[in-house]
Amino acid sequence: MKLILIDQDGVLADFEQSVKSIWQNRYGVPLPLSKDRKHFYLHQELPHHAESLNNIYAEPGFFENLPPISGAINALHELLDAGLDVRICTAPINAYRHCVSEKFAWVERHLGHEWIKRIILIKDKTWVRGDILIDDKSHITGSVQPTWVHYLYDQPYNRTIDKPRISWTNRASWDFLLA
């Protein structure tokens, strides 16, 4: 049985859309983010706004209220129904106080209580054994050689990276997992 590891933020939950929405509501202007964004971390793309961005991520309710990425919830249920071992492999932010519990609450709300046991919360994903990791971060580094093959979840900031990619709205990109 294939073990599929799937990142949460940017793959299942729409992290960036929430940041943009909160920024617009808080400051009355759009987040000054280029359409040609090249960095995974928003604070690297907008270093002069790093403190404000970090404050958004650390506030109560941020992670729990992220909207699901289009097609993600149905795709996860379909993968599980096909007999795959599907795990959510997610890393908490350093300001973890609300993040950790809210990641669990998000999974329960959007996927159901039975998915709680499928969460792997870890800072170094290279320690997790699996066949495939689907993650929007272009380079996953850690202290051990991973056992999984990294597939990028397609996002504008990782499109210059030459790796196999998946998008929940493009069924052909992940249909091979069901075979």
C-alpha cells in the first residue's frame, strides 16, 4: 500500500488567500505581493512587512479559519477510498501557540474527526517515512535522507522549479496515485 504524505498549508488549506484577506481588512490596501512571486515564505518576498505578516500567522483563529484549496477535500477522500494510506504531514510555525491546536481543528472541521489520527505534526519532514510527499515548498531539507519522492503542489511561487507537480483541480496530475 502506498503511503502518501500531504502538506497542509498551501496544499490543503489556502494560507496565502487568508493572509491577503486579513491584510486587506486590516490595512485597507491589497497585500503588496507581486504576481511573479518567487519565494515560498511571504516574509522573504516582503521583508519590510515581515513583522506584520508574522503577527497575522500567530493570531488566534488564523490556521483554524483557512479556507480549503479547491478540490483538496474531495481528492483526499478519493485517495483514502482508493485504499491508499494518506497522512497529513505538516510543520507548525515557530509561533506555535495557536497553530498546533488549530491545525487539528481545521482537519476535523474539513475532513472529519477520523482524520485526526492521520496528522503528522513535525518540523523536519525528512524523518517521516512514506512513498510520496506532496508539498508546495520547493526544497524540503532536513537531517536525514527522505524515503519519499517529492511532488510539488502547484503554486505560482514554485513554478520555476523542475519537479513533478500536482494540482487538485487538474485530475490528470494526480490520477496516477489511484493506479
